[in-house]
Amino acid sequence: MEIKNNRLIGGSGDKVNPFVEAHAYDKKKVITPDAIIIHYTAGASGSATVNLFKSASATTSAHFVVSEDGSITQMVDLNRRAYHAGTSSYGGRSGYNSLSIGIEISNPGYLQKIDGQYYTWWEAKKEKKTPTPLSKVFTGKHRNAVTTMTYWYKYTDEQIAAVKALCKAICKAYNIIEILGHEEIAPGRKCDPGPAFPLDALRDEIFAQNSTVNINDLFQNAVSKSAASSLVVGKATVKLNFRQGPSSSAPLKSSPMAAGTYIYIIGQDDSKEWYNILHEITGWIDKEFIEQDNTDSEYDGELKTDNAMLYSDCKKSRRLVSDLKAGTKFNIIEQQENLFRIKAVVEGWACAKYITKEV
């Protein structure tokens, strides 16, 4: 898929629907977007959202709606201001309707747990409720502390793939510098797309080659800002082994870090040849090895046992880490059945000559 004349054009195999004009958008103001904002619809279907946006009574809109099957409907030209962000600010900028392209993903959003069953907000109001299948339930803490909901409706694989392809097409056509969730530009007011959507992973992939690292956010929710300010940031200059001790014969702590990986330097051995570092690790782990704790303000849970196996994918085709210890704190990024993709910051050793100090 690609963008031509401010509209999405589908290629062979792309699920791009014909353009449907939204009713409520700024038909006079021309914008030059440099941000993408990700939303969920909090509705029952993508078609219902399209019908809502095109109705004469609509007061909101978005540039795109992504349905459950991954099909994409564009409703506003990309050089026009849609009404999707509302009162919004982030990083010193405000008024994101004028700065951004809005993508609405069809998804009910948060779920309510009642008598051991999970319900969408509209089912929870009914006398005769229809529960959400357990296969559709995602458990995870929101990035915003003010959002206390724990259970969320999963996005489909087709939706995640479609949003990723759409963002890549937009970034190729425009100078996009930010991909943000509605929850990030209106944290006290909105909670979409929520923890069930892999927003951080999407940004990592889109901006991997041309990213600028915000050191203060390098280990968000892993070390406090006050602690981070006293640490030294470094970057691996080559593919770098991460070991349990300051020796080339020490067992590996995890798979090697890629060149360009940022770490925190917290110490050095007597020989000055090794740095003691903090390194962020992500991977998949069986639910039986973790204990979730949604009351913790910084973490989603901790490991219950030593030597819990952390895998590189949810099919457990390759072991990533074999020595995570009981008590290791983590945050949940994604869930597939009884497997959770988690993010943890662990301590280990790496050869100093292959690390450059950044700060």
C-alpha cells in the first residue's frame, strides 16, 4: 500500500476499502501532519464506526478505521484536519488535531470482570449479559497510572499487521516524527489504544533505523528518573555478549545485544575491562512462572521461580534467557493464551571496550 495525493492506495493483497467521506472534519484547514495517533473505537465493529463517522449527526472523525479483519477504510484526506484528538498535548506540543493523522482500530477497549466473567462496557449494562470469550481477554496494567483497568479486549493479528503496514506507508509519504497513543496525548482523559496494543513494539520497528533515543525514557518504569539521572548511559558498538560475571568465560545472561543497543553503566570491575550494566530484555514466558500484581505502581508482576525460561517468540522456538531469578520485576507487553511477552531490566556484565559512553 502507498499514499498518493493524500489518500491510501492498496496494492495486491491489501485490504483497502473505497474512500468513505466522514461528516465532521475541517474542510477548509490544510495540515502538514508529522505525527500519527493510534486509537481504539470502543465500539462493536469497524463498519459501525464508519457508519457513525459518515452520519450527519457525527461530531468526531478520524482519517482511517481499521476493522477486525484488517481492512482499512479512509474517511478524511491526510492533508485535512480530522476531529480525533481533542484537547491534547505531548512533549511541549498541543492541539494534535492539527498535527496528526488519526487511526481508529475497531476494538471494545477495557473489559469489566463480573463474577469471574469478562464483559464489554455495553454488555456489562445488560441484564442478560454475553461474556467475552477468554481467548479475547488481555490482562495488563496501563502505562498511565490514572488508568486502573486491568482487563482489555485483544486486537486481532490482522489489525496489528494492517496498522503496521499503514504506518509504514504514512511515514514514507510524510515526515512523521511521532507515533503516539491517544492515552499519551490525553492521559487524564483517554486510555486508548491500551496495553493490549503493542504500541512500543510498533514504534521500535517503524523508527528502528532513524531513531533518536530519549535517555530519560530508556528504561521507563524500570529505574526511577532520580536514579537514572545519576547513571551513565552507554551504547554497544558491536554485537555484544551480556554475561553473568566480569569474565569472557562467565555464562551468558541472555542472547547477545545488537550493535547500537543502549544500556545503563552502573559499575566497573577492578581490571576496568568490564562494565556492570543494566540491560532491558523482552521475551515470552509461561504464565505458570509469573505472579501478576496489578496493585504495583511500576510493574505488572514478578517471577515466582529461579531459572524461568524466557523465549524469543510465543512458539518457544528459541530460548532467549535461561537465568532470570525469582523476584525479577517485569511489565507485560503482550499476551497469547498462557504465554506473556514481558519486559524486564536485568543486571549483568559486558566488555568495556565495546561500549561507548553517551552521557
